[in-house]
Amino acid sequence: MTYGQRNGGNGRNGRGVGHRNRNRVISETTASIAGMRVAIVRKPIKNMYLRIKPPNADIVISAPQRMSQNAIERFVTERKPWIERAQCSMRQARDVQIDAQLNAQRAQNGNIGDTGASANPPAFVWTDEAKARAQRNIESQLPVLLAKWGPIVGRTPTHITLRLMSSRWGSCTPKTGRIRLNLQLGLMAPRFLEYVLVHEMTHLWENGHGEGFQRRMSAYLPQWRQSRRDINRQVVL
């Protein structure tokens, strides 16, 4: 989940087989553009998309298969000021969140009085206790959330798995009805768990993030785009 922009175009998504294949990766390369390291992912899409991905504010371009390198470089260069602002914001949010997680961990370990700053603060560590606490928090919320959203979405998952994820908050396999949720959601504000669950339950109807997915999300959660922006500012630990 990321900050993002896209280039021009009519904004309409295709349907049918082409629509289903939009997320298929054709090639992946890296390039230095305007002094920035950029990952370029070519896909069977019509428009070009720019994303700043957490937790390290990586720059990722999704580009049509036949788009020229010059067009990609021009697209990135023109947006350099926005990229730098987005990266700065994401890194600041990451540092704040890591500090908060570390303080919570110190409190759990009885080191509440340890508030001294460190030039090299320790990284957040997933202890068994932290994992168990996160799992308890999620499991205590899921029955109520499923009872609320099942009738609204019209489908419910066949199974929900909680696990640590390195780059995403959740995933769904529509064919089997299985949903996976990032265990970290159990240490975050409850609204994030609700948003991710509804997002993944919507994938039980829609494979991608095209018009159908967006239409359903707008019907279920009218403010879902704001929720997406908010969770994009969080850091996957």
C-alpha cells in the first residue's frame, strides 16, 4: 500500500481477459532517474503509475509494456518534488511508528522509565509475547467484524490466517475464499483491521483493483480511499 500518482489517459479500465491480466508482470528493471533509484515494472496496462512503497519509501513505476524509457524518465523527473515530499513524509511516519512500537515493547518488558534517546535505537523485535498479544487482539475483534460485514459484502472467507508479512497488510485467494491478515494489525488502531478485512473480503468478488472493486468498496466504505491513505502511512514491521 502506497502513496501514488498516475499519468494521463481516460481513466477507464478494460474488462474481460485484459482486465484480469492487468497485474501480470512482464519485466522488472531498476534505473537511476534524476538522481533517484527507480524500480520499473512493465505490465499489460494503458497508463503509467508512480508509487512510493513502505517501509523504505521505494520508488516504483508501473508502465505499459511498450512505453519508451525516455517517457518514463520524463514522467519521474517532472514529479521529483512530489516524490521527495512523499518519501520524507513516509520515512517520518515510519520512524514515529517504530518509536511507538519500541516504547510499547519497553513498557511490556517493564522498562517504562527508559526514555533516554539513542543515536542507534534498537529495531522493533517481534517477541512471542507481542505476537500473542496481537493475535488475541485480532481474534477478539473478528467475530464482530465478520457478523457486521458478512451480510453487507455478501460473502465471507472460508478461513482467515494471521501471520507476519513483510510488505502488505493482507491478501486473499478468491478461488479458495482464504484471507490472510498481517499480525501487526493487532497492535494498531482497530479501524485499520476493519479496513483491511473489508478490502480483502471485497476480493472475494473482484480479483483486481479495477472499476468493479472500487465500486464495491465505495458502496461498503464510502471513505475507503482516506482509510487507504492512512494505512499507507503506516510501516510494515
